[in-house]
Amino acid sequence: MEFCPDCKSIMVPSEGVLVCRRCGKKVEMKKSDIIVSKTEQRERTMTVIEDSEAAGLPTTKYKCPECGNDTAYWWLRQLRSADESEVRFFRCTKCNFTWREYD
């Protein structure tokens, strides 16, 4: 880490020279000033649960508009602005049809 000889602020590397962020003074970099850094991307895995029962969603008595079954999973999502109510989603336990209901 190098400091500006004029104002004693930290100098940062920029296009082969060290530049003071405070006063703008430029100083040539020495070989000891060159920093090499490597970053490695870690592999990420995502698990998608497709079966609603496995996700632990609650159920309610609500008639499916598609097949007429009277039980559905339900959950809430805030889709509109925060001052408006949440949207209720339902998914039929029999045919997996999904619908929403607004207040």
C-alpha cells in the first residue's frame, strides 16, 4: 500500500500508475506495487421442489375452478406496492391448477 507524498492519502492503482484519490497526484508503479489477484467462481446448486406437499404448504377448503376439487394449497405474495394487500395464490391438490385472488 502506497501513500501520497503530498497529502498522505492512500494511492490506488490506475492504468499502470498510482493515483491519489484526494489530490490527484500520479506516481509510477514499482514492480513491488503490482498486485495480481485471482477470483474463482464457486459452483452453486439450486434445489427446486415441484411437489407442493413436500414444500409444506398449508391447505384450505376452497373449490378449484378447473376440476371442482374442494381442497387447495395456498400461499401469499406481495406483488403490488407495500401499501396494498397481498395476493393469495391457490393450487388444487388434485389437478395442480393454480389461480390467484385479490382483495
